[in-house]
Amino acid sequence: MLPPREAGPAGRRRGHRCQQAEAYQDIYIPISAQAGRLLYALVRAIRPETVVEFGTSFGISTIYLAAAVTDNGAGHIYTTELSSKKVGRRRRTLPRPALPSRSRSWPATPCTR
């Protein structure tokens, strides 16, 4: 029989990440305009086929990344967020039509008790 999912060091780390996600679910953590321009410039210069963003929060950095992917004319952006509350807010503030068709956003494995 397999051990419970939360058992061992990996489970403890996951529990800690979930606690952090819950603690920060109401805190707006945007990047600065300067950092956004840097993200945009890096994606434009490197022209990656795939961009992965961990910790989307409310989607500010996603806007810069998606704009760069769109302006490159190729590539995909994938975003994740642990906090289901932030995922809901991001969906309201950055609706699907505002993102390029090459982008996908989904909640990470939800934190449940």
C-alpha cells in the first residue's frame, strides 16, 4: 500500500506551500513596471517556444509575458497559481479574450485540507 500523499518531506513541503498560498491569498503582489518591461524584453529577445509562469497572482506579469509571446508571433505561455482565490480574481481581472490564443492558465494542484 502506498503512503498517504502528505507523508514524508515532499508532503511537508507541499503543506508549507499551501499554507503560504492561503496566507497570501488576499495580498496583491504585483511586479513593478520596470520588472514587467524586463520580462517583456527577455521573452522578445530569447523567443522561447514555451513560457511557464509559476505564481500568477492577479496576472500583472502574465500581461507582459503574453504581450511578448504575441509580439513574437509564436510560442505559448502557461501559468499556474496555488491559491484558488487568486485564480478566480485573475479570471475576473484578466478575462480569457484578453489573453492570446496561445496562452493557458490553470490552478496548480489545489490546496485542500
